[in-house]
Amino acid sequence: RRAVALAEGTEAVAAGTEPVGVDTELAAADAILVENIEDDYLLFERARQLEKERLAPVVLVPVLGLGPNGGPGRVRLGFAEVMCRVARLERFEFFPIPEREPITLNFAQGIAEELRARRIRSVILVTSGFRSERAFEVYEQVLTPMGIEIRCDPVFGSKRIDNWSETMHGIQEVGLQLGKLWYYRWFVLLALG
């Protein structure tokens, strides 16, 4: 059974359907994984809420870009450190992910290697609400064959399921994420087989 709020993803929102199958009771996991692609502070805030609920012993924060020593780049690492500190995360660890297109797929593959090295068997993926469906599909395809269970916890900010169509920026965001979702389905994930 998928413990994921896929119905809150972009496709259901664009279709105007109500969220169904939302799992409001996230089960404990080996780690909370912040999908830190776009430096969204709300993801860190949500990770702190999950941490306070003791759903995982550690919060993993991947950082895009490699610095000269092979670790995370200084600027992006600095952003992530500030967000962890402001969100008051207590148990977090950073690791670098090289920045290559397609970003979500390569991000997921880099994370998979890190999870394998840490012997992590289950994660709660904290990701932006309107990209959650695409993120879940990509991570599921990458992690499931490795025996890693994934649950998705989508985070919505001021643009939510009930109001995204009220502003031009909301329409633009949903349209962009829907386009990316179908690009990944038609070209990226099909190529993985």
C-alpha cells in the first residue's frame, strides 16, 4: 500500500478533483529526507514537525552541487545550514548531490546511493506539494528495486489545492509542475524501463 498523498499531486489538482487516499498517519521510518532542490524553507519546517513526532532518528538534507573538496558547495550548504538552524532541526546531516539534468532523477539516484551506504530501508520524503506526484514516482522507481520503502509528505505553502487557481502565479506553478510530471512520465521514467 502506498503511504503517500499522491492525490494531492499536480495531476489531481489540475483536474479539479478532491484529494483522496491521503495518508494522514505517517509511519515511522529510518530517516526523514528533505528534497532540498529549490531551497524551500517550509520543507525544513515540516521536517522539524516530523522530527518532534519522533518519526525518524535523523533528517537527511541533500545539497545540490559539489564543492572543490567533493563535499557540498559552500553557498548551497550555507543556505541549508541556515534553514536547518531557523527550523530548529536537532538531528540533521548533509550530503552532496552532483547537479545534472534531469535534476529530479539524478537527485533521486544520488540519494539512493547515500541511503544504500547508510543502510537505510525506509524514508519519509518531504517535498513541495505540487511536485509531490512527480517526486514520488521518480523516487519510487529508483528506491523500490533497492528495497527502500518511500512515503511522501507533500508540503503546501500559500498556494494550496483549494486556492491555486485564484492567482496567475498559482496557475503558472500548477501548469509548470504538470508539464514536468508528464515529461518525466513520457521521456525519463519510460527510458528507465
